[in-house]
Amino acid sequence: MSGADPRGMDAADDEPLEPPTVEATDAPTEGRARSKDPARALVYVQKLSKVYATRRSLFRAPELLHALSGVSFYLKPKETLGIIGESGSGKSTLARAVLRLTEPTLGRVVFDGLDLMALSPRELRAQRRRMQIVLQNPATALAPHMTLSELVAEGIDAFGLAASRKDRLEQVVGYCHRVGLDERLLERYPHELSGGQRQRVALARALAVGPEFLVLDEPTSALDVSVQAQVLNLLGELQRELGLTQLFISHDLRVIQHVSDRIGVMYFGKLVELGRAHDVVTRRHHPYTRALFDALPARDGTRRSLPIVTSREAPDPSAPPRGCAFFSRCSRAEAGRCDVEEPPLAETAPRSRHRVACWFPHEA
């Protein structure tokens, strides 16, 4: 979690969006022998795209739905990158595609120097313990016929991490304590637990295999506000203790501001703004970013207006627009430019490390 001044600068901030050349023949290591340089990125995502083909009838050609379109970013060790956007913006598809739980159509993910797209199923499985995901709804993510103990031990068993049954139980109890679960709950089933307890089980199960990279897909959205705060604080403690690198997906701006070192804003399957959390929150260069923040309820509970967004609907993902995807909703768009040329995700100023996909970012 972000603890330092977000305006601070260090050598790692110069990390490019594009990964270095990685040979497909790079051999994955079985354990954690690969060295870590904290000034270099642990995860590179390069031009990741996902297209789904949907057939609406037997007599029509399949429609192509563009869920992700050329998404690129990096994650440094022990950093949290928050991804924010409306429902349907591609956040959850991104979360799964980064881990190859959903196969990308194009692009690649480089994890600790390994091109995940070049790995065989066996090689990829060997890396799974280093990369874990916590999903949005623990009620559906946890197998209902398994006890808490069995759920947490699932990864321990799969990777052979316990020397004996006693060692296995000790590990399960240890991870339960680490996430704040009483060992008296070990033989209970998911339906016998509260929402907060189920999410803690999901966390314990992910942590039990010793990951370095954790993808959190809306991990608190199914929880009430008080439990949400407890889980967020727990995630912060775990990251500091275990040195986790995190990709945190959420539609909640306040959560993203709280947990992130850097923030990426997604719209229509693309990153439209990316930068240090403080910069994105305060500058809001992209009109969509501005609209998201303007939609937050005011202190008196009233909802602010959306001066940037028009009443027109978002584009159809089966028919991507030629220019900027936000053109139809942006009240400041310029016809002949914004509807013709797609703006690249580019720095707002040289070496600013704040990127925005807008032809007129300073006017937002």
C-alpha cells in the first residue's frame, strides 16, 4: 500500500511501459531462485487484448466483442497498481488475462523475466504459486462442499508444500491466524461463515502457497462498509509483512485512492489515464477521469453533476469507434480530430510519468 509521499521520485519511476526483449526459451525456475531488483518491474503487461466471438444466430456471422484493446503497464516489486473504471470497462477481463486464467487474444505478460504467453501448461502451472487471485464474491469463489481447512490447504496440497499432515495443519492454522480467522472455524463450510469471514478464507487460501504477485478483483465490493474497512486494513498489513506486489481492481474510487501507489483508469477496454495516485486524483487530465470523480457524492450526500459527460451512450464493443472511444460522451470533443484519430496513451509532459489518452488533456 502507498505509504510514502506519492509525489516522491525514485529511479524506478523511470520504468518504461514496454518490457525488455524476453526470449521464449527463457527457462522458468521451480522455486524463487530468480533475483529481484527493486528498481525494476516485476510484472510487464504489453499491448494486452482480448476479443470474444459471439454468435447471436445460426445464420449470422459471429460478432467480435473487444473486451481489452492494447493495454500496457508495469508493476514494481511491493507496489499496488489500482485499476478503476465503470462496469463493462474491461477491469475483470484484465485481471484474469494477466494471469492467463483467460487467454489473451494478443499481447504478452512478462513476470519476473518470464514471458507467460510462451510457457507450456506445465511450465505455467509451476509459476501459479507465485501469482494468485482473490475474486469479487467469496460466496461463489469457494467450493460449498469443502471446509475452511480443506479450502486453505488446497494449494498446499497441490504444490506439495507440507512435509506431513501435522505440518499441513500447522500451516493452515497459521494462515488462518494471519488473516484474522479463529481456528475453531476450521471445520465449518462457507455457508456457515459471514461475508467478511469468507473473504478472509479466500485470502488465506491465496497466501498459503506463498505468492509474490496478488491480483485482487473487487475484493471488498460484496462486503458492508465496516467489514470492507477491516479487509482493506488487513490487505495493507499483509502487503507490508509479505512484500506483495498487487494489482487491485475496483469500481470504488475511495477504495482505489486508499490502496494505490499508482492508478490506471480504464474505459472501453483501454487505459485512458495512468500515473501516480496523487497525480491522477488531483489532476484528472482525462475527461472520463474527471467525470468519475465528479460523480462522487458530496459531503452532504448529494450527487454532483457530470459536466464532462453528455447523455449519449457509450460505444458498442462489437463496433469500436474509429477515433477516441470517449468521443460520443465527451462534451469537449473536437469533431474532425477526436472522432477520427485515436489518441495514444502518452506522457502529459516529458518525464512526467503521468500518461493520458486524450488530444486535449490539459483542457479536461
